Amino acid sequence: MDRMIYTAMSGAKATMARQDALANNLANANTPGFRADLSAFRAVPVRGDGLATRVHSVDATAGFSAAAGPLSTTGRSLDIAIQGPGWFAVQGLDGNEAYTRGGGLELSADGTLQTRNGLAVLGDGGPIVIPQGAEVAIGSDGTVSARTGNGVAVNVGTIKRVNPPEAELRKGADGLVRLAGGEPAELDPEVRVVQGALEGSNVNAVEAMVGMIAASRQFEMQMKMLQNAETNEQRASKLLSTNG
């Protein structure tokens, strides 16, 4: 009896976790550069006295989908996209280096080049600062040039681009990716940048919606199993009390 309860309970918990991941993916279907979260589960025996006849379903590290999203031309000088594999570096809220492909950039009040959620874009010497009122041009090698008025364009920095192996990357709750060990990745000069374009999310909205429907039905099935286990236990107790 208790084996059915363990199975249904852990299955329902795993299904809720999958539903959360799918809902987050669907909510970010239009977020530039977003990488879809993947969910996976594995069976683990419950340790304790007696035989290992009870099994839990637990989350397994599945990471994220590294598939490229669609590129769209915007013509905006502060919009950039990574062409092919790779990432560009930003300064996370914890002050450490992190990586993203969301290239809708803006300028802060002091001229710092940053993402739309306020994270400074990192160059070869730290955050890149643009002179006030300057016209910005970003080359395919990440070079950022600024020209004020009719003056000569000046190089103000080079966006750091990296391309570590996918297996070494971990995606955080903030949507940024980092190396598993936490150390900064090496600059990869082969990573190309496209100015005036944005990469869309790689979430397949239809697939995510179908997955949510399937997860909802699986959760309902687990709840029915729990109800059946409760009903069976009540009947068994009634029979035992009658025989007693």
C-alpha cells in the first residue's frame, strides 16, 4: 500500500517541477536570447530498514537547450546578436562575470553599455563606457566605436566573447550562464557579432504548451493514485476491524 503512495507522491512532485520549467519557458518565448530549460528525472530507491522496494522520482540535472534562436534585423545600433555558437560577457548582480545572448543593449545615465535589465557589458578592461551623445558602432569582432558629432570614431572597448564547451556551462535562476567552476571563461576571438539584429528565444511555444497539457494530465493521474491508495487503506482497515 505504502509503495503506491510513495510512487504517486514522488511522481506528482516531479510532474510539478516539469510544469514549472515548461511554464517558465513559455513565459520567455519572446525574450531575446533566452535558452529553454530542460527537465529530467531519475528513479532513486528509498533507503531504510528492509528491502529497497520504494522508489522516489528526483530531479536530474538536464541543463538547457543550446539551440540557436531565430535572428531578426532591427537596424538599431545597440542591438547585437551572436552569430553561431558563443556568448558575450556581462557583470552579474553578484559582481561576477556571467554570459548571455540577449543583445538588446542600452546606455545607462553615466554612459555604461548594459543589457535591458541593467547588467553592464564587459570588455577587455571591464565595463564599456560610451561618451554622452556619441554614435555607437559595434564591429563583428566586438569592437565598440563611439563618434561624437563630426569627430573621428574612437575605440572605447571590445565586448568579451566566449565559447566554452556546453557541458561546462550552468544556467542560473537569473537566466545567465556561468562555468560550472565559477571561474571566468577565456576570450574566444572567433565568436562573431552582428550589429542591428537580435536573436529570439529558442523556446518552441507549441511544444511547451503540449508539454504543459501532458504534465497536467500526468499530475491528475498521480492524484487519482493517491485517492485510490486512501480508499484501499480505508477498506483494508474496515475489513481488519470486522475480522477482529
